Amino acid sequence: MTQPQSILNDTLLSAKQLAALLGKTPVALAYWRYQGIGPRYITVFRKALYRASDVDKWLAECATGNQSTAPVSTGRDNKEA
């Protein structure tokens, strides 16, 4: 049986730090959190923090093309009448 990884053994990045690494703004990361996209994060005292391991996993998923390729729905029904 494997032991769960402790958060204490992982580097935590602030939104400002992660934004600088990704070449984005903290506002962009806030928007990603609002949209439910981007790397996983935790909230401590209303401050978003990112585990380095979660960011690594997210970047690996982006790099390998594991993102959904489903067509975007327009909300219209395409059935013929």
C-alpha cells in the first residue's frame, strides 16, 4: 500500500510566482480558477497556492495533448425539421 504524499514535502507557489514562471499575470490565473481550468490549487486563508507537483502534472498533460478534442457546442439543435 502506498502512502499519500504529504503537502509538507511539496513546494508551494503563490499565484504571483506561478504567473511569473508561466509568463502570465496573477489575474489570468484567477480567471482560470474561476473557469475551473489550469493547474489544481489549494486555498489557505483565502489565498490560492499551487503545489509544484500539481503544476508539473498539469504542464505534462498540456504538452502531451491530453486536452479534450470534443467540438464546442453552440447550444443550437442541428436536427433537421
